[in-house]
Amino acid sequence: MRENLHRFFRAARGAGVRVSPAESIDAMRAVAKVGFGDRGILRDTLLLTLAKTQDEKLALADTFELFFSPPEPKQEQLEADDGRDPQDADRGAEPDAANDSGGSQSAEGLGPLAQMLLSQDRNAIAAAIAGAANAASLSDIRYSTQRGIFSSRILDAMGLQRLRDDLDDLTATNPSLAERLRAALDGLREAVRDTVNQGLALYAREEAENLRNEILRNAPLARIEPRQVEQMRALIRQIARRLRERYSKPRKRQRRGHLDVRRTLRRNAAWGSVPFLTAWKRKHRDRPKIVALCDVSGSVAKVSDFFLLLIHSLHEVVDDVRSFAFSSHLIEVSAILESKSPEAAMAEIMSKVGFGSSDYGSSLDDFEHEFMSTLTPQTTVIVLGDARSNNLDPRADILRRISERSKRLVWLNPEGRMTWGFGDSEMPRYATFCSVVRQCATAQQLERAVSDIVATYQ
């Protein structure tokens, strides 16, 4: 039971269900109580103990059905042709009674696998395949090119070599029985292939997902194909979730600091220095403040969705975040991002200011006149945009004043560095007043940049 559940947990993780060690222990304890007798109760038990969201519940249910429904040997292949035509079978079995008796006597000297196949015991064959799959470590399969290797391992673990020797002997002594055994072996091979394909579907999903995500993480956001947009959004949501899990709850030790041994001993002198009262060395940390300005104009329309998703995650990681979106003019979108789901928030923001012609000068002017008071010496200002102002006044003087009033100014640009300063790009002029300038053309670069910014406040 333990090994089966461990393999099921691995398959569940590959399907995107987060299963922690504590949750797996709880699930195993619950399964020990309900047992494996009732399939429906077992399924509900695993869903209740492991699934935390509706998406995870659906993924876990699919994984359960696939994992606990092993392929069965096909009846028509196990009940293979025994050397008689259907017409002969209709005429009766008396003429072949002697042959059947001889076949049974001959089967007594055969190996376990040959006897199992000739007995046509589907349950025994299915159990043998499952045991051989465990012995062959089928749960380690990762790629489709490994199907042949694991099929051979399973057949070898079941005793294929002895079966071949039995076939050679029967071919010379009892050709009809050899033909029956050969047909049953073909059915066994197909059942093993189905088992390996099921293992590939269960255990290779995580590796395939990781490979696909790795390709997407390094793909330019501006060149994502339409069919990959939803995959990229899912990847950005995973990045946002990692940021939340990593930084949203500061560790207790970080909050209380390190033990001050000298002060602790002095404080407890009245009790013989027994540390009833403790003293801690605390490192003062400024309360984090982040102001994010996101370009949602037409020139960055393909990447603005991903920028907004990351900004949405900042609102769940840092307490004091104010967000703004702009194209030709600038508006505050903090309330939208805090009160709505990422998809709904992005749709509303893009409907208000998205897809317009970018005017950085006008947008910076809007920020200076209406929101400059939000900046303090503890504020980190993040600008996400390509710095292309359509040959309009870039108002770099406003950016200088923003930099002077804030702790630091970080610019994340989705364009490659080779394009900065060409055409209507004002990036070199803006970079003069920035503390950090980074290219964020891929999801990986975007994650690293946002992670580094948030980590400074932990």
C-alpha cells in the first residue's frame, strides 16, 4: 500500500497537484482507515486530503482514474486460437479431447509464465504485469523514447527468457500448444505496452511539463505564438505563486532576530541565569513600499498581460503597493488589482488605457501632478515598459525627480538591449536616473527581476 501511494503522489505532482510531505502522511493515514475495498470512498478520501483548489481536484480525479485503472489483457487475445477452426468447435470437442489432454500434460513441465498464459487467468496476468512493472521501476519513466526499454524490462522480469525456451521445446513436441502460447504471448506484449503507455502518461507529465515550461521561460514574451499564450499565462501564474509562497510570510526567526546571549543572561541573573526571559537582537527593516508603473500601450501589448500578472502578485506579497498603468495617460489601478481576479483585472485595465499610443512624457506628467506625494525615501519605483515615446517629449526631468524622491528606481524593459536608443527609444536617457536597468524579454528574466526586488525587503 505504501509504495502504491508513493507512486500515486508522484503522479499527482506531475499533474500539477501540490502534495507536501505532511499532506502525503495525512493521506496515507486516512487511506489506512478506509482501505482499498471501496473505490469511491478511496477516491473521495484522496481528494479531501490532497486537493486544495477546484483545479487540483479535477486533476487529481483524472490521475486517480488513470492510476487505479490498470490496463487489462484483452480477452480475445488471451482466448487465442487453440488450433481449431470455429467450424470445428461447432462440431464438438470430442475429436480434440486427446490433444487437449496431451496439451495439459505437456504444460506441466512449462515455466510459471507459460502456465499462467495457457490458463488464461486474466487477474493473475494483470497482477504479474503490475508486479513486474514495480520491479522494473516503471515510475521512473520520463520520455516516450523509453517505452521500448521499460517494456523489455517488464517482460524480462516476468520470465520472458524461460518462456522462449518453452516455446522452442513445444514447437518440436506439441506445435498446436506452441501456437496457443505464441498467440497468448502476443496478447501479453500488447498488455505490457498498454501498461508502459499508462506509466508514461502518469509519470512523464511532470518532466514534459518542466521541459515545456523551460522552453517557455526562455522564449521572448513578444514572440509568443497565439497557441502558447494560455500556457505562458499559466507559467506566469506559477511564478506569481512561487513569489507569494517565498515572500508573503516572513520567517519567525527573521521577525524576532537572533538570540542576544549577554542580555539574556543579565536579565535572568535573579534565577541563576536560567533563561526564563529571552532577549533578541533585532535588525531594523524599513517598511516596504513599491510603486509600479506599467506600460500597456500597443507597442508592448503582447507582454503587458504578463507584466500585469506579476504586478498582481506583488499586491499579495508586499503590503504597501500602488500600481499604475499608462499609454497616452496614466491611471491608478491598485484597487482593480486588489479586488478582482488577475484575468478580470487585466481586462478592465486594458479596456481603460490599453493598446493606445505610448506617451511617456504625458504619463510621467500625470504621475507628478497627482501621485508624486506617494513617494518616500523607502519607496522602490518599478517601471515596466519599452521607453518608446513616439518621438514626443520624454520628460526625463520628471523621472529624475522621481528617482531623487524614492529609495531606488528600477526599469524593466521587454526589448533587447541592442534596440535601446534606436528609433524613438529613450532608454539611454531614462537609464541615467535608474538604480537598476534590466532586460526582461523572457519570463525567466522577469521572475528574477521581481524576485530580487521583493527579496530586499525580507
